[in-house]
Amino acid sequence: MNYLSRRVLSTLILSTCIFGENPLKYAKPKLSDYGFFVGNMADHVPKAGVIPYDVSAQLFSDYALKSRFIVLPKGEKLDYQPDGTFDFPIGSTLIKTFYYPADFRQLTNNIRLIETRLLIHTPDGWLGFPYVWNEKQTEAVLEIAGERVESSFLNENGEQVSFNYSVPNFNQCKGCHVNQNKMIPIGPKVRLLNHDFYYQDGAMNQLEKWTALEMINGLPDISSLPHTSDYSNMSDGSIADRARSWIDINCAHCHRLGAPGETSGLLLNIEETNLTKLGVFKPPVAAGRGSGNRLHTIVPGKPNESIMIYRMESRDPGIMMPELGRKLVDKEGVELVRAWIKNMK
């Protein structure tokens, strides 16, 4: 995209956004302007008060690996909510960098940073800003119109994978993060944080760590709190637990009450127990060619007859689900959900 086209697209995006008169007043031109990291910025060594974290179930983003950090305003805390979320103070920032190793058999060698997304809690609500890393890996620059980045890597089988990675534009951030017409964080839920993280001084449960750092108000005893399975870890729950975990993190941001997919009647958040709402023998409301001439979202014992599998396996923009944030198929995720459906009675 040339400079003129990008300026036109940026203007269009800002003119159609719903977050205040000038959302860019909360963003800085370069990632380095925030001072989140010390030394070589690409190494992501956090300064004091920038806390690394992880989530137990990862959103599939074309196999990109991710680094996450949270920053709270000095002296402020998260307030625990009974639904397992947090109320964030104004000024909180969530940082997420997407990157690839050149070879997935050597995860720490030849790293290429693609983008860093900031989710900032402003007086106008949560706002998402995408920053794209330069080729020298010395800086990331705000790209309100998003970007397409030619990317490639060797997968775990040594096979070359090449594609155009999509950095979302400012408005596309809302596609995943909006609930009840408000933008909200997805990852930092109690159940997704309730596991060990390897800090510089050793492993510790993240909720215990945040409590020790006086970052949380009102957190119940950790032993009473839920945990969402790491779907990539075969020892972390049953096939059903892990499949529901994959579906929850990849689909439920849209398919839940208060989100855009609510009108489909398909509710895929991990708390949902109604089998019909989960898709079992549920006909589509208006899937069009997205149904693949299949009759139900999930047909127990028959993954090949299930719309869910058909859409997960597709790369057609008019068919595939999730419909944002991917160009590739999560082959391992498909096989996990396929196994779950096959085992259903």
C-alpha cells in the first residue's frame, strides 16, 4: 500500500471509529516512546512495573508466538469481579507482541518481531493500537491502518510456510474485543491466569505473584478459582476440556452473550453447558455457503458432517471461522476439536 492510500485509509478508519473524537490523543507514534523496555527494545526486557504474564489458552494467530505484559498506573490495583474478570484502573496498558522464530524447532533463535498491540484503558474506554516492527528490529511504529507483512518460517516438520501476515487496523480490534458495545480485554481473566509462569526468580502462580506485588484487590483463595486447560498440553485435562478451551479462546469472543455472534444462537464460551447452544444438533441460523451443505454445527461422532470442522478447516474468507486474525489453518486445533466431536455420544 502506498503512502497516499494509507493516509486515505487511516482517515477513513478514524472518521468511522466510535471511541471519542480523537482516539490518537492516547497513542504515541513509536513503541519506544512509552518506555516499556530497557536496553535493546527487541529483547523485551521490561522496566520496573512492567509485569510479564501468559494465558493458559492461546488465541491462534497464524502460529505466531506472543509475549505479554501488563502495566498498571502507579499505586493502582485491579479489582477482582465475581464473574472472574478484573476491573482495570484508567491508565492500565496490556502489551502483546507477535513474533516468529525462523525455525519452530529452535524457538529462541532468529526471532522476528512482527507487531506489538497495545490495549490502553483510557477515559473513553479501552482502545487498541497496532505497532509494526521495522526490518532492523529496532523500532515499532503506530500503523492505524494496519499492515500486511510477508512472513515465513519452518514448521516443526521442517516445512516452509509462507503467507501474508495481517496486522489489524484500529477498527478491527473491536471485532474481537467488543462486548455489550464496549471494548474489553480478553486474555487477563482469572481462569486463564491461574497457572505457573517462569519469572526471573523462579516459577510462581501468576495470581499469587500479582497478589504478592499488591496488584489485586479482593481476590479469593486461589485454590477456589477455576483454571482453563492449556489445549496444547495433553496432560492438562481431557480431550473435551482441551477442545472446549480451544473453542473458548478462539471463538467465544464473538459467540457469547453481548457479542456480535450472539444472534446466531451459538454460544461457545467455556461456561456454557447447554448442548444445543454449544452447537450439538443445532442448525445454522444464516450460515449461507458457510454451512458447506451440512445440517448442524456439531454432529456427535461425525466431525466430517459438522459445520464447525468445515469452517475451521477453510481458508476462504467467506467461510472460515474464526474469520479474523488468520490466514492459515490451525491443523492441531482442528484435530483436537475433531477428536472431541468424534468421541461424543
